Amino acid sequence: MEISLALGGGGAKGNAHIGVLRRLEKEGYKIRTVAGTSFGGIVAALYALGYSPKEIQAIFESADQKALYGRDHEDGPSLLGLSGARELFERVIGGKTFADTRIPCALTAVDIDSGTEVILDDGSLMDAVLATIALPGIFPVQRIGEMNLVDGGVLNPVPVSLARKLSPDLPVVAVVLNDPIDKPLNPYSLPVPGIVPRAIADRISRISLAQSLDIFLRSVDASSRYVAHLRLQVDKPEVLVRPNVHHINLLDNVTVEEVARLGEEALENVLPDLKRKTAWLARFNRRVFGSN
């Protein structure tokens, strides 16, 4: 039972991908290729490198979530930085490239100059991960070659088309973290690095900058939902997995295992459909191609 996996973006909601991977492996599914956008790109890269779902969970649990968005000299203009995230990726990805992955993997980003989607499937994995998570205005633009790249979720929140390109003959299982378009939008608060005293953090949360961020992120959320909705209608994954993560915001501090369990529960809900479609495709391939 072989599948191609498309892991969508969603910030802290992306820990649900761990539970999806865990349950797919438990059920005996072989993930032959994986595509990822934003947080889904992080998980896709780690899994493709050979990290197990248990190891990926341990990596995220080891991270100081309050320190992920600090700034350093490598960060360009943006509200928040990626110094903590960069340190984490240096530890678990380092200098590895796409050539070092055990299964084919590709991530998405958007060239902010040309306005086009960019497929990242060659060169530095760490550079690709930093590009796919670069939420416009919130995190710094990432330069690769001549391109200035931002979060792939701007144009492709759930990279079904990319997963299908990697494995045209396999069913695509898409993990969607965007809320359905009929859900109300959640308010956002300004995340501040852990070094900021609580009194100052509370004061920051009441100023106009925090209110502006709330409006901006809700607008991004609304846009991303509709882009995801339209892309899914066009790209049509064979199986759609939608964890119940509506209550989690992009930049929340979360308990990783609790969110992972939501992914596992969502996969459980679609197992009958997944088994039916993978079995049908296996029979079809045997008839047409004579494959076992």
C-alpha cells in the first residue's frame, strides 16, 4: 500500500502531521514521496531524511517555542525573526541536501518578485525549509540564488499538485490544516521572545502593533482558507485528512503530543476511504501494467 503525501501549512497546527505519519505507518502504508508547504515542509523534510514520527515529535518537543522567533544579524526586515528556528534546523538538518533524502521530497515557496510558485527540490534542505515557512511580513524573506522567497502557502497551502508530480501513479493523501471557509476567524496575539519580561509582554499585547498584527494574520488566514479550498477543488487529492485544529493559531505555544493526537484521530476517520482507494488503485495498476 503505497501513497504520496501532501502536508499543508498551518504553523503550530502542523504538529498534527506527526500523528498522521504515525498512524499511516501503523496501518502499514508506505510513503513513497512527500511534498510540504510551510510547517508541512518542515515535517516533510525531516521525514524524507529518515526521521521517524517519534523522532520528529522529540525534535519539536526539545525546541523552546518561546525562543523560536528571536532576531539575529541574518534576519532581514520583518516583525519577527527566525534565529531560534534556524538553530533548530542547523541541529537536525545541517548541511544536508535534497540528494541526502531517503525518499523523494519537494517543498513550495513563492518568489515575491515574480509572484510565482517555486518548487524547491534541489540544493540545501535547510534553505528550502526556511523559505517555505517565511510568512510574509512576519518572518524575513529568504534569498536562494536570484529569488526572494516567502511562504509557499501564499499560493499553494496544501501541495497536492506537487505530491502528484512526484508520484503520478500513486494516490495522494492530503493533510489540510486550514479551517473550512465557513468557520469563524480566530483572533491572534503577538508572540514575543522568552527573554522579554512578562510585564513588558503584557504591555506589548495592548498596543496598536499587536492589534494590527491580529488584523493582518486574520486576513492571511481568510485568504489562505480560500486559496486552499479552490486548490483542493482543482487538484482533487484521493484522500483528504482534516485534523480538528481550529482552536490553534499559527504562532501558538502548544503541547506537541496533544496536537499530534488530533492528526492521528483525523487519519482514523478517513481510514475506510483510504483503504478502499488504495486497494482500487492497486487492482487497476495490476490490470493495466501487470504490476504486483
